[in-house]
Amino acid sequence: MDDDVEIADVSSDDFPDVVKNAPVRNQDLSSLSAIVQDVLSQYGWILLAVTLLVYLLIQHIKGRSSQRDSGSAPGAQPDTEHVARKHEAMEAVRRKMQEELDAKAAVFKEKQKQVEEERRKQKIEMWDNLQQGKSFKGPGTPSQAADEASSSTAGLKAKTDKKPLRSADYNPLTGQGGGTCSWRPGRRGPSSGG
């Protein structure tokens, strides 16, 4: 411990290279302000337009939600006149639909009565023909008689026009007289192999 170390005060006068004390400034805020100025100078109008659009969108959403909440709030009293008008309109629509349904039902009943009357007349006519000794299946109406006559002649023509699809000597089991496909049964007897 022979080496003694001396500690001495050093002043700024002793070192001329040291910069004189300048007023203390926060370097972070000055660089931040420079960055903000650059961004605003380059994108100012775009940022203003985006901010305005976001503000209008928020106002629109708040307006819609307030309308929805006011219409469906459980504690809020609904407008009685509005409800009464809506109920009357629904009742008018129901009455109109019921009248249309009643009119369709009346037309259907009338058609059913006509069909029943026709059937009754046909049965009476068949009974009279049976009593007179005529055929049991007499024509019910002239239109039915014409339909039956035309269908019977068409049926005869269709039967006579048919041609056989295969020749008379066709036998699918032997493979003779057929088309390209033929099948022959295998040989009888035990299988060969062993």
C-alpha cells in the first residue's frame, strides 16, 4: 500500500475541451415533435379525412343503437296509436285473406256439387240401362264415349305396329341368334386339377 492515490476536484476551467453547460433540454420531446411535424406535413389531409370518417361512423352507430334500444326497451311505453294502427292493419289483412279463402271454398263446393250430380246421373243412367237389359258399362256422357272410341282404335293400332325385337330362334342360354354377347354353360363333371 505504498501507492497513495490523491483525489482532486476537477472544474470545467481545467478542461477546455468540455462544452460549457447549456440549458437542459429534453431530447426525447424535441425528436418526437420533429417526427409529428413531418407526418402531419406529409399525411395531414389524409389523417384529417380518416378522422372525420371515423367520427361520422361512430355517430351513425350510436344513432342506430339508440333507435333500436328505444324501440325495444322493456321499460319504455310503446306508442299506443302506433300499436293500434298496426293491429288494425293486421286485422284488415286477415279479413281479406279469410274472404279470399271463403270465395275459393265456395267455388270448390260448387264444383264438388256438380261432380256429385254428374256421378248421380251416371248411376241413374246405368241403372236404367241395366233394367232395360242393355250393357252395364254404357257411355256416361257423349264426350266420354268419343274418348273411349278414339283410345280403343289407337290401342289396336299400337298393338299391330309392334315388331318383334329378336328373331324367333333366339335363346340367351345357348348364345345362338343373339348379338355380340354370348354365354355358354360350363362342362359337366368334376373339375380338373389336382
